Amino acid sequence: MVKSHFMKLKLTISAFLSSVFVYLLLQQVGFATAFAQFPVPLTSPITSPTPTPSWFPSPSASPSGSPSPSISPTPTPTPTPTPTPPPITYFMLGGRVTTGFWRWVNPVPNAKIEVLDVRTRKLTTVFTAKDGRYNLSLVPGNYRVQAQKPGFKLYPASRVVNLLGDKLNVDFFVWQLPFRNKAW
């Protein structure tokens, strides 16, 4: 008699542990709400018979003794990776604004360089350094580059460039306008 009660207690404990295992497994799969109650008897296992859950193997269930769960988990869908955009590559646009001929070439400091993106119409402005040079980083595209300096006439006044290489030089040559005290 004690042996049969011990066997019932052992079966109840193993049923409880297997139901906890199945609950945790179903919770990770996402079926925790479908299996919210543990099949644990409310009375003592010695005084009342222990119910056998449907997922616990019974001796007459199958010859192999494998458990047959009543809820079959659906396969977890594999997420499709979202394509990442390629990294933005910047290119260098630079040049020099000068005046004069051959050996008498002089830099033009503080000349205003305006770069207009033809597609987006975004305007970027930089100024030349003391040696007349300018540099700026841009994304690939078509740009209109224009140089301005009060008191100077630029040849050519603006250029359209296609920025695709690593670095592009756009040089401007300017003539100094004659100084007059009166209006033209």
C-alpha cells in the first residue's frame, strides 16, 4: 500500500515537472496563454487518484511511450533581413582661385565659392584660404561651382562638374577690375 502511494506521489511530481517544462517551452514559443493552468491536483495524491494530463505518456498511449502533446507549436517564422543602405561615400572637391600670368600668379584669399547641387538644389558655401585654395566634401553628383570676389571678374564665372572620382580640382582665374572713384 505504501509502495503504491509512493508511486502515485512520484507520478504526480513527474507530471508536475513535465507540465512546468512544457509550460516554459510553450511560453518561449508564444503559447503561454493557451496553457495557463498547471494540471496539479488540488487534493492530496494519497487520498485521491492523480489525473494524467493528455501530454503525459500513459502506459497505453503508444508502444514507444513518446508523449503526444495536445497543442502543437507552430514554427517560428524566420525574419527576413532588411537590406541596409550602402554607406555614403564622400568625395573631395577643391581648387584654387588665382590672378595674374605665369610667374606672376597670385592667390585670391577670401573668395566666395558657391557649390550648388543640381538635383537637390542645395547650396554650399566656402571661402578660400590665404593661398587661394578651397576644399569641401560632397556626395557624388552634378554640381554648379561658382567663384565670387568683390572687385574681380572671374573667367569662367561658373562651371558644371560631375563629381564621381576621389578628388576633383576646379580652378578659377580672375582679373582685377580697375578702380574708379566715380560710377561707370
